[in-house]
Amino acid sequence: MDGTAFEFFSIASGFLGGLFVDPFIAFVDRPDKLIQIVSQGLSAGIMYSLVALGFVVIFKASGVFNFAQGIMVVFAGLTVVSLIEIGVPAIFAILLAIVVMGAMAVAIERVVLRPLVNQPGIILFMATIGLAFFLEGFGQTIFGADPKPVPIDALGIPDDKFRVLGDFFRKPVRIYQLDLTALIAGGLMVAAIILFLNRTKIGRALRAVADDNQAALSVGIPLPFIWVVVWTLSGLVAIFAGVMWGAQSQAGFSLAVIALKALPVLILGGFTSVPGAILGGIIIGVTEKLAEFYWRGVLGDGVEQWIGYVIALIILLFRPQGLFGEKIIERV
Amino acid sequence: MTVKRFTLAAAVAAVAGTTALGGFLTTAHAEDGIYVPLLTYRTGAFADSGTPIANGMSDYFALLNKRDGGINGVKLVVEECETGYKTDVGVECYERTKTKGAVVYNPYSTGITNAIIPKTNGDKIPVLSMGYGLTPAADGNVFPWVFNLPTTYWSQASVFVKYVGDQEGGLDKLKGKTIGLIHLDHPYGKEPIPTLEALAETHGFDFVTYPVPPKTMQDQRSTWEKIDSDEPDWLFMWGWGAMNPTAVKGAVDVDFPMDRFIGVWWSGNESDVRDAGKKATGYLAGDFHGVGDGWPVFDALREHVIGKDGSQTPESMVGETLYNRGLFNAVVVGEAIRTAMGKYGDRPITGEEMRWGLENIVLDKARLDALGLAGFTNPINVTCADHEGSHPVYLKKWDGDKWEKSTDWIEPMKDVVRPLIEEEAAKIAAERGLATNACSS
């Protein structure tokens, strides 16, 4: 074997070892770390799910892919934080934020959506891109550009951590109360949305509009009202997501970029499935964190930046509608 | 389209356009006085760091104009160009303002600084990158138009290692220890790596890096798990903007010992630690100027500028680290202009004259006293060859509520840093075909 071949062999074996052997040794060596990483992945996944849920609610009921969802999350979070900052009690700040998001939904329906009824989906998508720019500029005018700390004490969000399984492992596993709060409250919110969509008259109307808005109009379902309802619902999800995302670092406009990480979640879970958004978020979140921790040595720093999109691309190849999305069959 | 809808569309377009297009400028020119463009970022992900700096700079220039009628009777014409901390927008700001008679640029971004440095030889306008930018630019023989006083990233990195050595019982005790660097994955964040690698080799410690991508700097959990797993003995941070408070929280989350966590002077603002509050007690950061408002210059600012027309500074920001840094930057610009006027006369100066002013600036104890800034910084004495000018750094400690000075001024390892600067500057000169004898020509 000459020098070049030997070099190639050693690089290849190092790469394959780093891909298929080393991570699994690390799993066994530090099971506490594995549990820690998986729990962090779950936490990140829940956050992605919350943003993805906002997309799904609007897409499911109106067929609009809302590019402005990320900035809506920021806007909603900053509304709550800013109101608390000026002395409004937390509960009223949240109620007022709901009113603000509702008013925004009415404004969007009147100014952006109503003039575009029956236009192709791509036109509505472009309109939401414009909306994202507007909300970013308008938001910075109102709230200022500085990120704001989320007053978690005022909101009653616990910020400590539990240390568990310390007797079994080298180091205890840390469970963050913030993550648990997101998990429990997020779960309740998802359950409420599923119930609303499936068990209420308005929910059924939403689904009818999603299937065929012309047919829905012909049976008396008021399209403008339905759009206001879904955008308000998405605004509610945005309030929750904005506060919980912000609580992890700060509520600021750079969070809008993180929100775009919900895209692979949507591709994986399907654009129309609420459970898909949840499961997709968890799969992407856990995979990202595991890859970043155990495979960064061979795949490079920042694996978590792109691994979700790779998973989404693979899913697109085999199941374009996502794991839970509705199969689209169109007559030609 | 109805008139109503047209009006609404125009309003929406105007607001969206204001956001999308950086660099809004009014018309101002050197014939109105001395033109000082400020490349600032009051918007975007780094606005929480950029805003206090912009306020500190513009408030001090406003003070000079309002209290003194400018410098030696010549008004300062200050104009901000919003970069959003984006290199391409910053370069656009530079190009749009340089023909108006700009005397100096303060980019406040290593990316923008590095992008405009190649233009300075032709444009003959100095760049003052105070405590940031390209470290080898401290070699004035190769970079006659770039000034990075009062000290550089490499000097600071060596100060950190010196401090760690001192805490461990001597630099020889660093052998076998591990020092980590969590940094923004950006030209700025990578700046100290060559020095730390060189020092790792010299002193036998392991050096590990933890890059944080700018786009997801508010989601650092994986990075902190890695740090928790590696258990470095000491951790340095080169962060900026929202990366800083997220990192401090990350350290708290994984129970990293805060008194072994040292941030660059850009990771030592109050907003970086305020969220973590008491939990961040013990966190250290480098600095090269005072924090707080206990100097007479702040009384003058309150009397003439703050709370008056034109100032965007809330009272709570006065005396904070980055506000003071912006103010200090403006003091250096003002004193360089004053120095240049001493030679060229009391009139609007040119970029070339400003370079002479920066090279001959003397900010000694007496001058700092006269400016109402006694003890605010270590005296600065720039030379043609040494654009770093001062060098020492001190460390401050977060006590859970405010910063407290934790060490005296610490001299960097000049015997290591200066040869590295000259070596790297010579390498860049060879690559770009730059002269290496600006001070002897």
C-alpha cells in the first residue's frame, strides 16, 4: 500500500468510525449525557412545533403559507413583554396581546387578504412576505430594536432546574422547569386547538374553507370571518411561542430567523396536520441536538443548522405530503 | 385603484422600505464643518449592542457642538448611516459618505472594517476600529490608515491567559489545562484564535473552540452541552449582540463556574448579564475604560445633551459599558481632530490630516483630567508604527447587580503579541502587495 492509499484509508476509516462507531460508544459511556441531549432535543422540538403550529392553522384553513409567522411570533412576544415593562400586570398583558393579535388578524383580512380572494396561492404567499417586512419595520418602530428580557417571574414561569438520576450516573441529568412548562402548556394548547378544529362548528367551517373556499362560500360560510378566526388563532399560538422562545434567551427580532427552522418540521409533518407539526418538531429537534453533539466531529460544527433540511429533503423524495399531510390528488 | 387604497399602499410601502433599505442619509457635507459619518446599527439582531455605542458617540459630538461650538470653533457635522451590522450595507454606507469629506470611519464591525481596509490606501481616510477589527492593523508600517487603539484582541487574549496563569499559580501551571473559546462564528469571533493557539503551544495548555453561528446565536444549548461534557478549566468568550446574554444563561444552565468564564470587552455590557442577574455573579469581562457615570463629563452631557433635542439616550443607559465605549470613541476622534488642528490650523481638516492627528494623539493624565475623564482609561500614546497605542486591559466582575473592577491594569504579553502582529501584517502585505515601510517613507 503506497502513502496516498494509506492516507485515504486512514481518513476513510476515521470518518466511518466517527459516523458509525464513536457516537455509540459515547452513548454507552455517558448515558446521562444522552438523556440530557434527548431532553434538550425534546425541548427544542416543542418550540419548533409551536411555530409550525401557527403555519399549519393558517394553511389548513386558508391554503395560505404565511411567511410572516416568524415575525408574528416576535411581535406577539414583544407585545406581552413591553406591556409588562410599562407596568401592566402579566395576566392583563396577555389578554391585551390577544386583543392586539385579534386586531391584527382583522387588519390583515381587510387590507391584505380580502383584495386577493381567489388569487393563486403564490400571490397570497407573496403578500405574506410583504406583511413580514411591514411587521418587522412597524414592530421596531413600536417596540424599538433592542431585544427585551422576558419577565418570567411576573409571568409565573419557573426558571430553575431539577437534577435527577444523580445516583446512577457520573453527573445528574438537568431537567429545566422552563422546558417542562413549555411541554405542559404547549400540550394543553395543542389539545385545545385539535378540539376546536374537530369538535366546533367554526372548526368544521374552517376545514370546509380549506377544502374549497368557493364551495364553502356557496353554503354560507363567511370567508372573511373564517380568515379572521384562523389568523387570530395563529396569533394566539404566536403569543405562547414568542413568550416561551424569548424566555430561553431574549424576545427580539432575531428570533424570527429561528422561527424559520419550523420549515423542515412542516415538510416532515405535513402542512395540514396538527399532530404532524408536533411529531415533526420533536423528530427534528431531537435529531438536530443528537447530530450536533455526537456527529459534529465528522460532519462539522453547526450540523444542527442543516440536518433538519436534509431530513425534510429525504421525506420530500418519498412522501411529498409529509408524514401526516393529506395526499393531494388533482384532476388534470 | 381607489385613492384610499393607493394611499394605504404607499404608506405600507414607505414603512416597509424604511426597514428594508439600510443607510438612510440626509445631505450633509464637509463645507458645513468637519464631516464625521457614523456607521451605526440601531436595528437588527445586534441592535442592543449597537444602540448604546451610537448614543455614546453622537451625544459626545453633540456636547462638543453645543457646549464648545465645535472643536476650536469648527462645528462637527455628524451623520449616521444604519448598517444593521451587515458588511455589505456597511460598505455601501462607506461608499456613499466618503465623497462628502469624511475625516474618519468608525465601523463598529470587524466584518465592515476588514472590508473597507483595502480601500483606505486609495481613499486616504483613516479607519478607527477602537478595540476591534483586524489586529495586525496595529502595525502602522503596513496599515498606515488603520488605528485600533487603545488595545487589540490579541493583546486582550494574552491578558486573559496571563490572568488565568496567575490564578493557577503561574503560567507554568497551565500545562495540561484546557482553555475553551466560545465565539461568534464570524470574522470578529475568530480574531483571538491565532494568539490563543500560539500561547497554547508555548504554555502547553489545550485550546478548544466552540463556534456559535450568528443565525442561531439565541439557541446555544448544544454548544453548552458540549462545553459541559468537555469540562474546560477556563472558558473565554468572544460574543456580540444577543449571543452574549444567551451564553451567560447557558453557562448558568450547565453550572459552569462563572469565575472561570471571561468575556471579551464586547461581552461585558450590562445587558449581557442583567437577565441572568445574581446567577451570573462572578462572571468576568475585559475592559479598557471606566464603567459608570462618576466623571465630570457626564454632568456636562446631562446639562447640554441628554434629555434634550437630538439625543436618543434614556437616562438608564448613561454610564453603561457600551455607552461609555461609544463616548470614549468620540473623545478619541475629537482629540485627534484637535491634535491635527494644532498642526494644520483651525479649519475643517482632511482625512490625511486626521491620520496625522491620530498618529500624534496624546491622551495623557493631564489631558484626561481636562476632558473631565480623569482615570477613565489608561493613557494612550500612539506612534506611526504602533497604532495600538496603549495595550493594557483590566478585568471587571459582575457582582449580581453591577460591574466591579476586579484587577489592576494588566499588561499584555507584548513579547508574544507584537511579533505575531508584525509577522501577520507582513504576510498580508505580501499577499496584497502592500508597502511595509509607511513610517520611514
